[in-house]
Amino acid sequence: MWRRLIVLCIAISVLAAACGGEPTEEGASDGTEPAASPGDAAGEASGGVADLLASLDGMDRDGRRAELIDMAAEEGSSVTIYTSLNTENLDELAEVFTEDTGVAILSYRAAAEDVRTRVLEEAQANRLEPDVVAIGDSRMVPLVDADLLAPYTSPYQEDLVDGAVQDFWTLIRYNLYAVAWNTDLAAEGEQPTTFEDLADPNWDGRMTMESSDADWYWSVSDYLENDQGFSEEEVAEYWEQVTDGSDFNSGHTSTNQLLIAGRYALFTSAFSRSIEQEKLDGAPVEWRPPVEPLFATPEAAAIIAQTPRPASAILLMDWLLDEGQDVMAELQIDVTRADLSDLGDAEVRFVDAYEWAEVEADVIAEYEALSGGGS
């Protein structure tokens, strides 16, 4: 069962952005023309997305796709995305999208915080270039606050898991936190089955935590308080017990390696997909049956309201929710199309972006205090 989690979240800090470089077509070196400036075309472009979505309403999927491809050709047969997807995955998505639609993808790729900051800076400079943005959903909140995103609706949203559809963005993929263990060091039946089990003294000196997983920490705290009836004092006592028996390490990949090597028997907040890949490679690690609920940090895609290419933007969004989900699943990415989930009846909760965006700094400070600042 999928359930949305309203969580305390991160007050997003604006970094000094990486703003250099023009968007480039995957596999090419040329850029794209700048989008119309907010001062010149805000009403026209924003209305373009809304009006086009209204005209598409009620069409079957094949008819909608054909109409959008024809209109995208009239717009120039290219679409620009700013994203935090890694280069290899972005290249694969761009290649298949162009094969399917005849529309080229031009892109700017960076860390989610840098993408968000670049979009905000381009908007302030009246020179917005992206048609679509795909970053962590909590990083979308300032773009909504700045009125930069267009509402989007699509029949393809019907195929997604609960909680994936928001007014201004749609979740396309996620990282799933999972309690993982070394099967050589945690005997069958010994592995934890609840979050309360992490406080068992049996794990003292045998357990590791990741020093930057403040959103996981808050999610578990919220679950213990609101689902399990813990008081605030009991939650604080719980974390004292968990951390007293744990070492903090930095980085999921390196912490996975410590788990595999037998330095620890338990990793409290591994990424499930990474553990699955390690299993396929023969490592003695497991995370199933999962400790539930599972907590997920999602990435979303959204349309820039001022895009002069509304058909191309809608086409890319639709494709990311349909064929793009298949491509990402083949790349071993957890996606939001319900039929591609392999989690069975496991309960998964998404971190709520708006709540998380309000309290990130406080939550990070709390978690850093527990961890001693990380290692």
C-alpha cells in the first residue's frame, strides 16, 4: 500500500549556482534558443500550456501523442530539460525519446540544488531556457513559490502509484531507504522486523548509520510518534539508544562496502536498489522482508509555465510517465508507474515536499547533533 507521508522538511538553502554552460542536445554540441522572457511572454506562454492541455482533454492516448508530435514539429522539434539525472541515464532517455517522437532533447545536468538555483537565476534575469525541469520534488517548492511551474494533467498519471501526482509536478522516480543486513553476520530470524528493533542492544557495535540521511531520521521519528504512539521524550530516548550502538559513516556507496566487508551487520538506511545490485553481484546482503513502512525520497518532473514550446514540454512529460518509465526501470531505477513496482504489498511513504521544505535546517541540525557532525 502506498501512502503519502506529511513530513518535516528542508528549508531550502540557495547555493551559489553553477550557471555556466548552455543546454546541449544529447550527442550534439549545439544549444537551444532562449525561451521568451517573463516580461514579454508570461501570460501568453502560461496560457499556452493551459490552453493546450484543455484542447487535449478527452483525447485517447494515441490521438494525444500524435497531435503533440505534430505540434512539437511546428515548435522546432526540440525540447530543453534541466535535470539532476546522471549523464548515462539522461543519454539513454534522450536517445529513446528522440527515436519514439522525432523530437531532440537539449539538456543542462547538475545537482538538484544547482538546477533549482539556475532556474531561479534565469527567471530573475528574464532568460528562462528550460521547458521541463526534473529534480527532487522538495527542490521544486521555490519554483512553485516563484510562479515558474505550470499545472499539468495527463491520462498517463492514472498509471502511477498513489501520491505521485501533485498540482505542479509529477513524481517520476525515487530512492527507497531500507534497513539492510549482512546475511553472514545476521542469522536468519535475527534481522530486524520493526524500527523499534534497531534500539535492541544486540546491535550495539554492529550497526552503521549514514551521516546525511536527515530526511530518513525525521520520517522514522514521525512514524514512531504518530503511528506508534511514542511521546517526544520517548522518540528522543529511542534515538539515543539507536545511536549509542551505532557508528556514523558518510556516503551510501562506501557504507554499503563496509556492510559487505563485514565491518557491520546492519545498515539502517541503505538504498534498496543498491543493495539489490550488490546481491546480484554475489554480496552477502539483504533487505527483504523489509522493515516497514519504507520511506522514499522522490524526483519529480514539471513544465516551466513560460515555455514557448508547450506541445514539446507536454510530450516529454507524457513520455516520461509512459515509455520513459520502462527505460528507467531497465536502468535499475525505482519508478512511479504502479505496474513496474516489485514491492508487493509493502507500505511505502513519500516524504512530502512542502512540509520538508519548511524545516530542513532544523532537522539536519538535530541529526548532526546525534551523529556528532558525521565522519
